[in-house]
Amino acid sequence: MRGLTVWMAAAVMAAPAWAQEGSVDCQAVLDAVLADRPTEYRSCAAEIVPAELRQCETPETAGGRPSSHILLAIDASGSMAGRVGGETKMAAAKREALGFLRDMPQEVSVGLVIYGHEGNNEDSGKAESCAATEMVHGFDAPRSALEASIGALEPVGWTPLGGVLAYSAEVVAELEPPKEGDLAPVIYLISDGEETCDGDPAAQAAALYEAGVRTTVNTIGFDVDAETAAQLEAIAEAAGGTYYPADDVAALRRQLDAITAAEASLARYRNCVNANLGRIAAPYHDARIALAGCYARNDPMKAKSALMNRARKAERDATPEAACAEMLTAHALAMELDGGFLNRQFKAWGEEAEARMEAYREEMRLDAE
């Protein structure tokens, strides 16, 4: 401070006569420039007030665990021409499948696979039929496109349960790999008969489940005999799933309704958790805006630029304030600048917010194993 006082005294002594005679007050010029440009940015602060989180009701899951994607596989083999409750099994399955898709929340990704729908159920058509598995409704396709596809189904061929599970493994493999803790795909396989294509569906189901994605397979036996029920139950057991018996159309409807209700519950849970994550992050976002606004009002760079500009203009225009140019410039150069002030605080808040969000994700994570 003593050095600055001496320097100012020397500057005044060296100034032109009109400046020494008090024609300009350099301190007043300095004060005027800084009056509307505060530089107390280090006093800027913002309080993080955590938001109140909503209570998220843990969903009940029909298949033993929640799903990231649902793959509904429908049997189109010749045995689906059999009648139950006054109509063919195929007619009942198509109607209930359409209802299932219409009622399923849009947030749930649903794909539709049919199998055994080509060839015929004679020996001459076995090879073609056993190779017939098709995904007629992708996970991202509009559900309105399903009616025509499902409506066109006819009971045709043989029952490649092993084949449809192998095909499903290919479909799942094309999905984006789940991150640690993510939910995994779930398959619901509807069939009225056992494997007739010389496959090993239980082994295929086990391979699908153990492939790393942990795809659960749940089976629904529609009006099946004891032998078929045992095989469908073995498939579900091998892939961490559940077997659901549906002895008639009403039972099939109940099973599909239970799946829909469970997935709707899961969708509500996910929405609630995501909304709470937003509530955790919001106070940090608001604090960043408040801190940035305070810093902008107290940014020393604005004052420094204003002082430098005032000094240059005075010298260029040869106004009386030119006598203060050195003083204004020296003050500007001596101003403390800290370009990393905001970034440091933003980074600290970002790390704190992410830690809180990750802790909440872990607390609310549904077991995908």
C-alpha cells in the first residue's frame, strides 16, 4: 500500500499542470468506474436445500423379477387348431395377445415372436415348420401395427420350442448390453404343446439365461397335458422363470392380465424413481444458476476491462482523465482474477450430486439376478 501511495504521489508530481491543479480527481474516476462493477465474487455462495422425495411403491413382478424388455412368443403350431371353450386355441390366443399389448403401458418395450407358423404339421412340412420363428413386432414398433400381423396367424405346423428359444437368444444379443444393476429381458412363451422338432428347449433356455444377459424365460401352458406341462415347467426352471398353467381361456386371460399389471406397476416405479433422481439433482442445478449469476455481477474481468478501456480512451482523446491513465491501468493489472472459481465449485457440486444420485439408485435398484 505504501508503494502505491508513493507511486500515486509521483504520478501527480509528474502530471501536467492542469492535472496538478485539481482539474481531475483520479480517485473519483476510479471509484466511478468501479461503482457499477462490484468485484466481491468470493462472497458469492448458494445453499443446497435437498428436495423431499416421493415414496415409490416397490412393484410386484409376475415373472419373479422385473424386465427391461418383454418378448412375447406365441405358438402357431397345428395343435393350436384344437378347440377350448367353444373356439380354437389360436383364436383365443390371438384375442388375448392383442388385449395384452393394448393394455401394456407404452413405457414397456414389448416384442412379439411367433413360431411354427410355416410349412404344415405333416412330415412333408416339418423341416420348414421347425425352422419357422419370426419376430413380427419389434421392441420399437408401434403397437397399432400388431393387429394385422396377429390377425393373420393360423395354426399351421410343428412346435420348435428349442428353436424359438435359440432365436430369442439372437434377438436379445442385439439389444444394448445392460449396465451393472440394470434389469434384463424377460420372455413369456405361450404354448399348447411340447417340443416336436427334436430340440432340447430346457438346454436352450439354460444357455439363454447363462449367456450373461440373464434373460428369464416364463412359460404359459395353454390347455396342455401333464407331459407338456412338465416340459414347460422345466424350461422355466432352467431359465430362472416361472411356469403358469392356463387350463382354459379365462386362465390364459388371468395370466396375461397379471403380467400386464406387474409391468404397469414396474413402469410406475421407474417413473417415480426417475422423478426422484431429478429432485435430487434440481437443487444443485438451481445453485449453479444462482452462483453463476452472482459471479457475473461481481466478475473482476468486467471491472478490469472497463478500467483499461477508460484509460485508453482518455489517452486517445487527450482528455483531462489522461492524467489518470497510469493509475487506472495499474489498478486494473493489480486486480485479482480467478478463472477457475466457478469450475471448482461446479465440479464439487457435480460430484456431490452424482454421489447422492448413485446412492439413491443403489437403494432403489430392483434385483436383476
